[in-house]
Amino acid sequence: MSTIRVGLSTSIAIVLFALAVLVAEPVSGISQALAQKADRVPVASAARLGGDERRTRFVTDLSNAVQFNAYVLPDPYRIIVDMEEVTFKLPAGLGTTGRGLIDAYRYGLFGPGRSRIVMDANAPIIIEKAFILDKKDGFPARLVIDVVRVDIKQAKLKAGLKHSPNQVKKDAQKSGKRPGSDRTTVSVRPKPKPKNAGKRSSRPVIVLDPGHGGVDPGTSGRRGTAEKSVVFKFALVLKKRLKATGKFTVLMTRNKDTFVRLRDRVRYARQNGADLFVAIHADSVRSGDARGATVYTLSEKASDKEAEALASKENRSDIIAGVDLGGKNDDVTGILIDLAQRETKNHSVRFAKAVVKSFKPGIRMNKRPHRFAGFRVLKAPDVPSVLLELGYLSNRHDEKLLTTSAWRTKTADAMVRAISRFFKSRIAQGQ
């Protein structure tokens, strides 16, 4: 196995754009292309709900009309709206409260060039109408979704049925398929292996996995801090500090604010020959007293009720984004037969202990700094894996710390020490 370089051309483009800005040169062809692309991406500027417990309408204002598919998924009931890439410039906190049949909704990137809106329903529903209004007479384009309450049997009968403007019925007739018989799901796939895949790099491969992203914001703090943003910023700092040592090859499961399915995170680590997988999250609990970082390793028997609850919440990330992949993960099927390899589990525990040792006393940790739970994202059978909870966004002190650059740098340096110590120990033991 060898290291796969992810998004090289994109990275080069970003660097060249930044240099052009710094030296105050005229706008380059690259920056013009980026600006033109940004101009072509439709912008969602407002969204609202109307109606009652029998019939509810969702409307979002767009700078231009978009192609979309809308459908319902049951258990729990959700309305999924898949569309071309949209830039969401909506007021902070919009979607956290609902109306009528909709309890809440989320939105964001769901994959390359694709966006998704997910609405949580509080009763069995079907989509009555779904359509786009073109912008006209000074009014923006509008995406409209009308849902109505029905009995459970009717709701499940029509679950997955697509609603979209124009082509869906024609396309279905050509293919011979019922509209909605193939759900639109978009995922971030790992890059294909390079031609020199047989040549293994001498440097350990570290895969950082900033949790959530895109349509899945994760938890949020008292001041509205989104988990997906906090963990992504920390991952970027940690990647930079690790690469600065010259000892590691560092990859990330996502390089922007986009949704990545849990099994694709695991697959990405395995296909890139990861020697260590670090999932990065930020916790939240009802009680605002809990504070400090916690490191988790895999165990089907949780160390305590809080660890069990957290694992259950994180494992539902795919449901939150609209697709429940529970029980369908080929990568992890059967790996719990003695955890497929006890050695992997032991290495994960050793690394967790190295993290705790490196964090103390400079980085505040939870009273129980090392815990165990059944996180799906830690189930690669041949990659030592941990899930690092940076702190509690539900605690105002932790939330403030997690959003500062000084704390990110200090904590990243502690992680670098832990990773260096872990691999030094493995090399010494000939592993």
C-alpha cells in the first residue's frame, strides 16, 4: 500500500490564488476561474416553514432555479432534497426550530457538486407537491416542498418516491423503472490507488477524520458554535504540525465542509494504508458541568452510560444526513469476531494512553479521560483507531477554548507528541 495524494490540483490552485492576493498582483486566470465558478453556484438566501399539523410547506429562496430530487425516508420520517451545489447564506440558527409537520431541518454540501436539505418530520408524511418557481419581476427563484400527514401504511408505500421538475417521469419511462425506485445518494469515495501502490512509504500514514460536515453539523454550543467547524479547524492545525515534523504522511477524510458517510471514512483509511486513524469530535451533554477532552477506543461494551449514549449519537450521523447505512457496511462486516485482530485493538489502547499522557497536565481532560464504546467509525480491523472528543461545546468554558487559535495549537502539539511517542514505541518493539 502507498500514500495517495488527495486533491493535489485543487491544493495548487488554492495556493496560487493566495499568493496572487498577497502580492497584490492583478487577478490571475486561476482566480478568475474560481470567481466565475462561485458566480455560477446558486445561492440560498432565505428559508421558511408554513402550515400546520396536517399540511406543511417548506420554501427556500434561490438566486437561480436548480434541478432537484425530493423524497421521503421512513423510520424516522425525513424529507430529503438532493440538488446541484448550492451556497447556503442563511441566518445562523435557521432550521433548529420547526413548524407544523417539520421539527427541524439541516442543509449543506453532501458530495462533490451536490447539496442536500434534510427535514425531520414528526409524523408519517408524503410529499404532495415539489416544484421550482423561476425568478421573475424582482422575486428570487423558489424551491417549494408541500408535505401532508397520512397513515403509516400510505407513507411507507410511497417512501423513496422522487419528486422533481421536468425530467423524472420521462427518465423513468426510458429506463423502465418506477420513479423513485433508485434513490439519489451521493457519497465521497476514496481516491483510486496509484500505479505504485505496491511500494510502501517509509513514513507512517496518519488519517485525520474531522467529524460531521456539510448537511450534518454535529452538535452545537451555547453560542451557536457548530461541531463540524470546530473539529475541521483543529484537524487543519494538527495536519500542519504533523507535516512540519517531516516524519509522517498526513491525509484527511474531508478537506472542506462536506458530508462523508461513516463507512467511507473507514474505507478511505484502509485504502490509503493508514497506520493510525484519528476521528475528531466535540461532545455535548445536557449538564453544562462536564469539561475536558476524552479519548475513546472501540469496545462493544461501553465503559459507562455517557460513552454508550455518545456512540449511539455519533453512529446516527448517516441517518441525520438522510441515509441510514446501519448493517450495510461491507468493510466492517464480521470484524467483531475477536475484533478481527486483537493486535489492532491493543495498539489503539496504547495510543489512547499516549494521548492522555501527552495532554496532562497542560491540556484539560475529562475526569475519565480514556473510555470505550462501539463507535462505527473505529471499526477498521487493521488500523489502530481512536476517537478524540476535544471538549464539551455544552460547557461555556470549553466552547470558548475550542474556538481559539492558541488552544488549537497547544492541543495539536500535544497530539503530535502522542503520535510521535506511539510510533517510536512501535518501532522499538519491531511492530
